[in-house]
Amino acid sequence: MIGARHGSAIARGTACGAAAGALWGLVFLAPALVRDFTPLQLTVGRYLAYGAIAAALIGPQWRRLSRLLTRRDWLTLAWLALTGNTLYYVLLSTGVQTAGIPLTSLVIGFLPVAVTIVGSRDRDAVPLRQLAPSLLLGAGAALCIGWQALDPSAATPGTRSIVGLACAIGALICWTVYAVGNARALASRPGVSVHDWNLLIGLATGAQAIVLLPFALSGAAAAHGMTAWGQFAAVSVGVAVAASIIGNALWNKMSRLLPLTMVGQMILFETLFALLYGFFWEQRWPTPAEIAAATLVIASVLSCIHAHRPRHRPRPLASDAGEPAR
């Protein structure tokens, strides 16, 4: 029965991770949809909407939740909001707009490797040697995704490429810190539901967006017309609802169902769906390298699931009665 419950948790957690990746893949499209707006404006617009929605949803439960939270909890929420939302999205958007989606996807594609290596130190984690096939497949997928970006004839030349690469690496570091910290924060606070935790992070992120609002709006009103602002608002609200509210809730649910070493692998779904949305947006078929990347992503996740399956030992035969059962 224990093995069956474990297998059910793995299946439900994987489904939640795939759904979260499908919604999070949309954030790569936002900088392309409203390219005339800066990464800071994109971040502030998205997280103002996220914070407002979170405040409306959490209102009826505010008294109960406020009694459960300590000063330390609020500090944890603040740095999770900074690393996983505000700073991460500024860096991601800058990477996409300066170095392009392929190079940014390449770097972000290494998130599973980084998170899994950190998570391997947790108690009862699957040893890295058992995860080696999955990690190698994931690294191969990331290399395939960025193959064209690494081609000197196709890469963005000059300073823009260097800045974009640095921002993508910064985003990788930010989300590695967030993924590990968020999983551990959820595990240490069983009294707070994953939905409420997501909304609380939304409040913290919204507060940070309010602080950044004057900087984002500096000189922006004169640079854009009403139509552009309307499109910007629609994209901001759409990404906030799909990625920040629903996607984060699914991710938090997954974080409680799966071990941390497997949580890292689920991030690959974001890369896969980002590519699919990119093909649709650019109205083209994937290249052989991109097909190989998608195949490796799927193989990596399946390999990781296999590594986390419970190991059933056969019962000893009558002739082996002298050997104790384990």
C-alpha cells in the first residue's frame, strides 16, 4: 500500500509539474508580444496584476493566515518573491530581448541540473548516481535547444549578446535559489496550504512591484499610445493569472508531492512548452535539433520518474528463512 501511495503521488506530482510548465512557458512569449516595453515594465505590470488578484482572493482568509505567520515567515516570503518572481523575470525578459529566446532557453534549461544537484543533499534524496541518466539527458536537451544560438553566424553580435547571456545566467541562479527555498519552506509549514502560500507570495511580489512602479513609469507614458498600453495590460493580466496564480499553485502542489531531486526535472516542461509556443508564434516547424531536444526532455523526465520508483524486494523463500526480511 505504501508503494502504491508513493506511485500515485509521483503520477499526480508529474501531472501538476507538466501543467505548470505549460502555463509558465507563456512567460517567454510576453517579451515578444510587447517588445516595445522594457523588462522592468513587463515585470511591474505582471506582478501588480498578480498582487491585486492575490489580495482579492486572500481577503476572506486574512485574519486566520496573519495569525499563523511570523516575522520570519514574511521575510521568507519577501526573498522568495524577489528571487522567484521580481528579479528572475527582469533578468529573463532582458535575456530574451537582448540575446533571444534560444540562448535564454539554453541557460534556463540547466535549471533541472542545478536544482537536482542541490536537492541531492536533502535527507532521503535519491543518490546522484541513480539520477545520472536523467541529468545527462536533460543537459543534452538544453544543448540542443541552444544549438542554433551558439552558432556564430546566428548569434546576436556584440555587447547585447554578452549582456543577454549574463542576464540568463542570473535568472538561472535566481530560480535555482527559489525552487530549493520554496520547496523547503512548504515542507516546514504544513499548516499553510499550497494555494494560500502562493497567494502570500503574490502579496509580497505585488508590494515589490509597487515600490518599482515609479521607476517603470519614468518617461513611459509619452513613449506609448493607448493601444499599446491596452495590449500591455492584457498581456500583464493574462500572464499574471495563467502563470503566477494557476501555474504557481500547480507548482506548489507538485512541490509537496515530489522529492526535491525530482522537482528540478519538472522545470524541463517549461522549456518544452516555451519551444512549442515559439514554433506556433513564428509559424514554422521545429528543426532537427529542436525535435531532438523535445525527445531528450521527455526521456529525461521519464528517466527521473523511474529513478524515484519504490524498489520492491522479493519475499524470501521458505528455504531462505534464515535471512531476515527487510
